[in-house]
Amino acid sequence: MHLSEPSIPYLTNDIIGTDEGCGIFIPANRMLYQFVRDNPSNTDKAQIASKALIIGRSLSASAERRTPSEAEPVSGTANFYDLLGQTVADSMVGELLDMLDEHQDLTPMLIGDVVKVHSFLCGAVTKVTQKDCSSFSSKYLHFHRPKLFPMMDSRARTALKWVADEQDWVFAYTTAGQSKNYRVYVDHFLRARQLFEDHLKRPVSLRQMDNILLNRFDLYI
């Protein structure tokens, strides 16, 4: 007996979008990708600081979010990003990122390398912020290697949990069934991408995956 594939009605062209996002935000995303291509260094303090400022604030993941008590040692936006830029420059992030071919596609074999760079960047940023910076770090890295680093935030995690629940996957052993653990997120992100690609019979980029997850969350579908 022939079994038909399960329907995934939300996989429309409007929801999937393009490699540069969806709708009215495509020009803004295009500018961000180009800005990072024009300023690729992760050892130059000024380039790092500028990228962190623009990416973080544009994607609601600013590394600058601190409580007043935490902000006291580093007063002012310029001083904060000066310190952040220097801290990242002094880390191994630039060296590790340079080892990853920007033309490679993310596969299960590369998850370890991707998670390692993300972990080093989180460590560098947390030295300055004293907060979890996994979302900011994933978005910062995505714009450097769009084919390798999925963007992660609370909305995307929630939507990915919906996919996991629909497929009877165990996403994470937490009360909310979600996970800030980037390795767990990337693993399930790739499983969901394979599901969507099998359904669509065509490739789905990491940015398109992000479009799908965020649109599912925003539209509650």
C-alpha cells in the first residue's frame, strides 16, 4: 500500500522566503550580509565592535543588554563595544572561524566544529556581559558563515519544538521542552531541514529555515 507523505501546509513560498530573509526586511538583511563581507576580520577590534553593534541591535539580540549593576564597570556604549571588540579579538574566534570554509554547507559531520566556534564566542562575550549570549553569538556567526551557523533565539526554539513535537522527537529534557544548548538546537535544526527538504524535493538554506521557524512562531501556525 502506498503511503502518502504527511502534509506540511505552512511550507509556502511566502513562509520559506529567500536566502536574505522575507518581505520588507530583505534589503536590510542584504545590507547586513554585505557589511560583514566588507568587514570580515575577527581580530580587528573596530570591525568586531561595529558588527556586534549593528547585528545585535538589528536582530534584537544586542550583547549590550545588561542590568545597571553589571553596567557599572563598563560605562557608555562606546566603552562597552571597545571592550567587547578587544575581548573577541584576543580570543580564538577569528582563528577558528577562518578554519571553516564559507562555501561549506552545514552537515552533521560539521556540528562539532560549528558548536566549538559558537562556544568560544559565547565565552568571550560573556566575559564582558556576565550573561548568556548564545543567541547573539549564533546571529553574529551566521552573518560570517551563512551556510554553517543557524541563528537561535527563543522564537526559533519554540517553533522548532513544535516541529519536534509533531514528529515525536525529544528536543530537550527541560520543563519547556526547549534548549539553549546550541549543539542540541543545531542537531534538531538539521533534522527539521531534512524533513522540509524531503517534503519540498529541493534544498532549504539555513536562512530559509530561520524564516520558516520565525514565521511559524509569529503567525502561530
